Amino acid sequence: MPVDSFHTSGHSPGPEVSPPTALSPGANNAFIGLQCHLCKTPFPAEALYVCDRCLGPLEPVYDYGAIRLTREEIAKRPKSLWRYRELLPIVGQPRTGFNAGFTPLVRCDRLAERLGVDELYIKDDSVNHPTLSYKDRVVAVAATRAVELGFKVLACASTGNLANSVAAHAARLGLECCVFIPDNLEAGKLLGSAIFGPTILAIAGNYDDVNRLCTQVADRYGWGFVNINLRSYYAEGAKTYGFEIVEQLGWRYPRHVVSPVAGGTLLPRILRGFRELREVGLVDGELPRVHAAQAAGCAPVVRALEAGLEYPEPVRPDTIAKSIAIGNPADGYQVIQSVRATGGSGVAVSDPQIIDAIRLLAETEGIFTEPAGGTTLAGAVDLIQRGLIPRDESLVVCVTGNGYKTAEVVSDRLAAPVRLSRAFKEFEAWWEARQAIA
């Protein structure tokens, strides 16, 4: 819809508007509220995302003792992220995302053979519903919570995949939608948002510039930005990626997980999900080592890990992996904590390595990933070669988006079609020539 059709909950553009905060009655008795990740100060379950005492990030808190959940009960439920409903921060019933999540965990024997490892899996969110990326998990939770809190406008700052998902879920819910993107986004991702009819604001600058602007808009107009004032709820959707890995492995942990790092939402929540399953008695054993993969052209977390820092130092992105090109990751501290806590490592890979990994995955397993997935696979290859992932230990590589959205990054590296006439003799001549060469 055109931007001039937007309303701001009945307010004029001038005065600051507080976002809605009313908590709806519901069935989730385990979800208590929010808490600062750093100083543990409690907060109500409102549209809050940063601690007013220490500026730490807020995260949901649950009464794990109140959760009565068994493997058998989960197995009976629909195959979506909501099968883990008790461990997600909503108070009523889910409103969207009924087909999101429970994406394939693919055992990749041909790829494993190429890499010389025993047990390798791809957790494939390139086929997630409805917009072919892991963002459909986090947006399903954030959008449901936005409705519960009474927001009328759903918005985001995005490098592409998130904009696609926010636009789709807003359309399903009948919410007004505005997505803010850098003005150099890939054409496939721009189309993937525009088809759902949001207002798209293309901002001159990189993601970090866009995010700063969106923080101001959220504060002034009270819109529901899934990755800003709703971030506490949004981030929890990423836990389901970890829940599914464990369930799909037969309720066991892998030994290693390699995750991409952009804003830092996914990796720490995969680990949080692993811990919560153990907390409620659904799995036991040693937690996996979690490894962070970034493009060399935007690797603030990996550099911080290598330098022994607690917080990443911002960088200006320069990489083909635009979906993870966030130079100042909001949850960078939590990523660093998580990697170190599990004995994991960080790895930065070049753009040529990313493209080679995209092609390798496609040629061995028939999975076409965008550069973020190429980054994790290239990172896994590097870690294996350096002995940081032993070849006889199980490994899950996270693929978070679909390659058809970013086809231009590999299009000039692929073989051109063989052009023939429709005459059989011409085909026959080509085939015989090919066989002679072989």
C-alpha cells in the first residue's frame, strides 16, 4: 500500500507515541515475562527490548517446572514450529506460521564423502514456509506477539529475507506493513517483499544505517518492529531451529553445529533451545560445540573471538553475502558468549569460498542455498581442514535461505547451455564428440 495511507495509531507525526503494552489473557502459564540477559533485572512482557539499568538485551523467562511436555506429545502435533508452543513467548493461541518450521534435516552422505567426514547434516531452511528462509520462524512468533500487544503496523529493518517474511505474515494477518531495506538489495529479495503489498522504503546506506533509522521510527510512532521493539519475542522463534535438530536426530545432540552470524539472533538461540530441551527433560548429554561462520568482508564476531574481546567492534560490510552483512550485530555479545561456552570457534571465509560452497552443496546434494548458507558450509570445510571439527564427529550445517533469491551471485560461474538445432544429426555429432573427449 502507498506510504501516505499509513496511520500511526491515531496520532499525528509530531508527538512521541508509546507502543501498546496490554497483556492478553491466554493459555501459556509457563511464560512469565522478560529479564535482562546481563543483570537479570525482571521486566513485564511488553514491547521492551533493552534494559533501562545496564542497556543489556531482554529475553523471555519461563517457569520450566510448569511445563509438562513429552516426546510422545510433541510427535502427535502438527509439523510446524508451534509443536514447541510451551517454550515460546506468546500468551494466547498462535496467529500465523502454521506451516513454518519443521524443515528437513538432510543427511548428506555424498557431501560427507567429498569432505572426508563420517556424519554430516544440512538443516535446510531454504524451503521454509512461506518465504524460503529461517526468518519465517522468528516472524511467526513476533507477529503473533504483535497482535497480542495490539500493534496495527508491522515493520522491520532488513537485508532481504526478513522483509520478505514480515511482508508475508503481515498480509496473512491483515496488518499494515512497512519494510526498510538498504537500497542495493538483490532483485529477487526485493520482489519477494513487493509481491505481498507492503510499503518498501529503500534507504541509502547499509543495514546498520537502516537499523538506526528504524529505531528512531519505532520510538516516535509506536510501530511494531519485529527486530527492534519486538526483538525479545522475535529472537525466541530461532530456538525452534535447535529444537528440531535434536528431535530429528532422534532426540540426541549433534557434536558440532555451524551457524551463520548476521545480527546474532540465530546462534545463541540454537544453544538456548538445546539447553531448554535438557531443562525440561526431553534430552540429555553433552551440549554441542557451536561454531560461528561469517563472510571475511563482514566478520566482527569472528574478529572479536580471535582477539579475545567480549564485544565485537563494528565494521563496514563488503561481501556478496548481503543477508549476513551486518557490521554491528545487536546480539554479538551473546554469540561470543555462546561460542566460548561450548568450546566452539569462529571462522571467516572469502567470497570465492562462499561461491564454491554454494556450488558444492548444489552439485552433491541438490540443495541451492544463498550466500549465507554458502558461508556456513565454507566455514565448516575450513574447520574440518584445520582439525577443529574432527572427521569422525557428527556435524550439522545451518542453511538459512534459498539460492533462487540471489541467483546472480553464481550465474556467471555456471556453464552456458549447449545450443543445437532440432536436427538429430547435430545432437548425434555433439554426443559423439563429447564421448571422444571423455
